[in-house]
Amino acid sequence: MAGTGVVYKDLLPIPNDTQAVSNPDKKEVSHSLTQQPTASHALAYAETEEKGAAQLSADDGVTDLGWNEPNEKIANPLVGGMENEELWVLIRRFNKVCAK
């Protein structure tokens, strides 16, 4: 009984779409199921009338927003249209995801 042996296509299946190999410059974009930006992305790109302390331009390039200060001493809001507590929730979620 003679066998043909194992070939690569048995070990690694060939994908149906090989455009990545034939067209390496093609860029693909992934969208969420709802096609809506997340709250943090919407916040980053939104132009708001109200500007928070973090959104105001500084002449020297770096502004101390008081991250290590008690809540009473931190400018409210840091981001226009959002309470600082909402901002802390977004930061905690981001840090939690990044720590995994």
C-alpha cells in the first residue's frame, strides 16, 4: 500500500482570498457592528463649543492638569461637555484593557 505522503496544503490550508499576497498595499478597515465610534473616539474627534482645561492650548506645550491633586483642586471639566468622573471611568477602562 503506497501513500502519497503529507503535503503543505494538508497542514496549512490555503485561504480562499489571496489578495494580501498579490496586492500588499491594499488597506482594509474594520468596523464595529453598529458602525458608530466608541465614546472615547467620538470625544477625541468632536469639536465642542465648551472647552475643558485639557483642551485649551498652552504656550509652553506642557500643562500640569493636576492629576495627582485632590479632586477639589483639579479643574472641572478637564474635557468640555464631560464631568471629570466620566473621564476617570474611561481612563480606568482603558487602563484595565491595556493591563491584560
